[in-house]
Amino acid sequence: MNKVRVSAVSYTNTLPFLQGIRASSVMEVIDLSVDYPAECARKVIANEADLGIIPVAALLNIADPIIITDYCIGSDGAVDSVFIFSDKPIEQIKTLRLDPQSRTSNGLARILLKYYWKNDIEVVWEGDADAYVLIGDRTFGKKETVPYVYDLGYFWKEFTGLPFAYAVWVANKELSAEFIDQFNQALADGVARPKDVIEGLPEYPNFNYELYLTKSLDFYLEDKKRQAIARYLELYKTLEELEKAPL
């Protein structure tokens, strides 16, 4: 029997999932790799993985994406690991450097700048910029070191009234109902005890892992987060079309 190829994210926000998976008998039927978000997406899109927790923007690049679990990386308001960091107030920025590790967060920043802050900016991938997108563990302890900090989960909630799902478990093919049930139960077991992953993690100034894993993050993919995904993808496609339109 061929094992199911699974790609998971290497950030702290996925550790509760990974502890559930690694403690489960589902490990006997999967081939698990741990990657950064954009690489998870690339593997699923390229059929190098059968299942991955991928940034929601990547759903647009999978022919028939199948969201297979009741769990996600999400937040209901501030998430404390997806930011725009800026040298000046948001209404004054003219250039934004994107983060190569997550298309979804880049899209979220661009959506909020365009539709919430009403600021048309130029995006760049490298070099100097007025502000930049940064996600994941690389943001821990950084908020107090930058003049202006914008938590994108917080401002998405202000903009739409909805929570957000940054990444979801997506298959690019049909998987057996037995496997899906087993995998879903492994995830459930992991997120039921998120504080268990904290021991041994590196310490950062003014960053609280317990608060992050139990309050900032929300791992449950309920109806409002599904609405948020649909709303995000609608805005993302509209933004892409506007940027391609001739002047």
C-alpha cells in the first residue's frame, strides 16, 4: 500500500497538529515532510504531496482542492504572527516588501491596503521598502523593535467582521474515508493539548507561547472561517484582475 504523502508547516502554529499526528497510528500510513507554507503549497500543486496544510491563496492553483479536515491555522482577530512591519504610518507607505514564505499573507496585506486602508502601493520582493510583510516564528519578539506594527488578523476582522483561516488541510485527490477520519482524529488530539508543545521552544522577549497557542490561534475550521476563505479568494481574484488591467 502506498503511503499518503503529507506536507506540514515547520512553524510553531502547526506544532499542535504535528504532535497529534506523530502520536497517532496514522503515522504508519503517511510519509510526512515539514516545510514552510509556500513549499507545502508547491508540493501539493506539483503532486509531490497528496495532502498538505497550505496557504488558502494556493487553493486557486489546485484544479480540484479538497479540504479534508475540521481544522486549520486560523484566528478570530489578532493572530500575533502575521504582520506588516513599517517605518511609518500605514497611510504613508508607498512600497511594501512581500514575504516569500506565504502567498496568503502577502495577499491579505495587499487586500487590506487596497480595500481597508485605501492605499495604493508598489510591491517589491527584495531591497528597501517603507514596510514589509513577515509571518510565523520570525515575528516572535519583534513587535517592540519596529515603529509601526499591524496585525493582519486584527485588521481583517475590523474590515470584514469575520475570523480568518490562513492555511487549511487540502488534498489534491480523493482519499479514503477511513484515512480522513483517522487523520482528523489525530489533529483533534493534538489541538486539544496545545500547551504540551511549549517545553523546549526558544524564548523571545515579550512573547508568550501559551497565550499564542491557546488564545491568538484558533484551530477550528467552522462556518465563519469558510465564509472568510470565500471572501478572501473573491477579493484576491479582484485584486489580481485590477493589477493586470491596462492603465
